[in-house]
Amino acid sequence: MEIITKINQWISDAKSDAQEARSEAELFDLEKKYLGRKNGLLTNVLKSIKELSDSEKKVVGPRANEVKKEILTIINNQRKQLQEKQSQSTKTIDVTLPGKKIVSGHLHPLTIVQNDIVDIFTRMGFDIADGPEVESEWYNFDAVNVPDNHPGRDMQDTFWLRAEKGKKQSLLRTQTSAVQVRYMEKHTPPFHVIVPGRIFRHEATDASHEHTFHQFEALMVGNDISVANCKHVVSVFFSQFFKKDVEIRLRPGFFPFVEPGFEFDISCTVCDAKGCSVCKQAGWLEIGGAGMVHQNVFGASGYEKGKYQGFAWGFGLERLAMMKYNIDDVRLFHSGDLRFINQFR
Ligand code: FA5
């Protein structure tokens, strides 16, 4: 049968064509020539089988399918060979090729904000101090006037660490106020210092609460430091941090380590105090606690009680970053989501 001779011939044609092919594109054209859905030589044969007599159909159909498989195998084998050759040749380095672009790292938004804060206070002459994240019960609670069984301990749910036999349990510090007495033991007033740092609380998370977050503590102590000094320093800081005038409001608040104590609110910088979702339409945002250092804290530091007075505050760093960059969920900071982090490149 003439058609059978023809399609048998295609096998050897395809073989020699495939051997001559120098690229995968050429092999693709070859595949199209024999097997392409539109006008492929074998495809056309198979399409026109219905026009053949029954006896011809029985021979031509199966043979055309066999030839189709063979040609496909020939082309695929040749493709594999080409790929192997190519991977061997790419093992030699072409030094003239342009280099890959190296993506450099960048600072995390919380680091940017912490650096800003440190810069502003350094310009105001403040010292910068640090303390351990794994802290003793003494510095975190007792020394700052929160003895065992004091209801103030319930304000900050604590991660306690397993203690060695006979030793006191340590904890992950729940507040940067833990550094107050550590600093005062080594320094004599007058001084002014800030303590930025990471802290931990065993509490449920939501859009404005994390179990791991940052605060920055301020401590200014001397012979005649007053609430007026505190308000002034805070207002200079916020105006510089947000690069615009920010109003400040004090409300009474209770913290065992200060007397009197207050909460600091600042006018919402996102909506200029007009009311928005960030400030929950109030125009004001709570930023942290503050007050005049309790004389018991001076006592725990080894100072004579009644000799000095000073203020302290503890502000949430994430809250400030959220206001500065209009971020509506504190959990984004530790999410590791590059779509978020890379916006601060
Ligand atoms: C304190 O931690 C006191 N040590 C602050 C203080 C220092 C008062 C010195 C007086 C003198 P408080 O628990 O309210 O207070 O936390 C202070 C700020 O930390 C809050 O206003 C808030 O901005 C931030 N903060 C508290 N809990 C969280 C949390 N779970 N996630 C993120 N930020 C938080």
C-alpha cells in the first residue's frame, strides 16, 4: 500500500532531521511538521482514515499510530541529548555575562523607629541604657514597689522560667521599668536616661496587643524635677518624632512605682485629632503610663528616701510606629511577611 510505504519513510526522515537539529526550537518545528494538530503529516493521515476502505482502515490506522509514537520517541530522545549537552556547557562560567543583582537587606520598621527615638533623646542629652530580657523577680516587680501578692502583678501576665533547684524563679521581663533600679544602683542623680527594649507578656494577641513587644522607658531624677518637666520633654519628643505639633493630655492612672501616676494621651496624628479609625473617633490616643517615681523605688535603689524626685514613663514602641506609618495591626511587625517588611526599604 502506497500510504504505508510513505509513512514508514517518515520514520527515517524524522530520524535524520532530528539528528541535524541544533536547538529545542528546531525540534519543536519538527514535532509540528509530523504531529502538529493543524496540518501535521501524520495527523492528516489519521484525519483522512474515514475516507479509506474498511480493509485499508484496518492496516493504515494502527500503523499510523505506531509511526506517530516512534517519531515522538525520536524527537524526545534528541531533546534529552541536547539538554544534557547544554547543561554540560553551562558548567563553564562565562565571565562576560552581566552579574546577578544582589538584593541588600534593610532595617526593620521597629528598628527604624527605635533609632529615631534614640537620636531625638541623644540630642536632648539623655543617656541610653539597657538591661537583660531574662530578669529577676526582684528588678521586674519587688524593686519597683510591686511585692508578691500585690494586685499590680496581675496587670502584667508573666512568662515565668523554670528555676534550678533551690534557686529563685526568673522571668521574661514584662516592662522596661525593670531597668529603673538596675540603672539607679549604678548612678547618682541628677541624670536623665531612656531605656528602649523588648518585653514579653503572657496575653492573648489582637490588633493592638502582642505577647512580645517593645517599650521605651524614661527616667529623669534630680532635686526638683516635676510633672511640668515631664510634660515638656514628652511634648518636645512627640513634635520631633512626628515632625508636627502634637497635643498632650494627662489622665490619672495607677502604677505602683509612681505617685502620682497618669496615662499619656497624644492628639491623633493620623487624622489631626478630627477622629478616625486609628483613634476610634476620639481624636486622642493612649501612648503609655507615667508618673513621679515612688520613694520606695528610690529606697530600693539605695537612695535616701525623700532626697530626690523624678519622673518615669513607659511608652509602647509599636503603638508609635503604628501611628507614624498608619499600620492597623501590631501583629504585622513579627509576621515575617516580606510584603509588609519590604515597604520600609
Ligand atoms: C507599663 O508597662 C508601665 N511599666 C509603664 C510605666 C512606666 C508607668 C513608668 C509609669 C512609669 P502598661 O502596661 O500600661 O504600663 O504599658 C505601657 C504601654 O505599652 C501601653 O500604653 C502600650 O502602649 C504598650 N503596651 C502594653 N501592652 C501591650 C501589648 N500587649 N502589645 C503592644 N503594646 C503594649
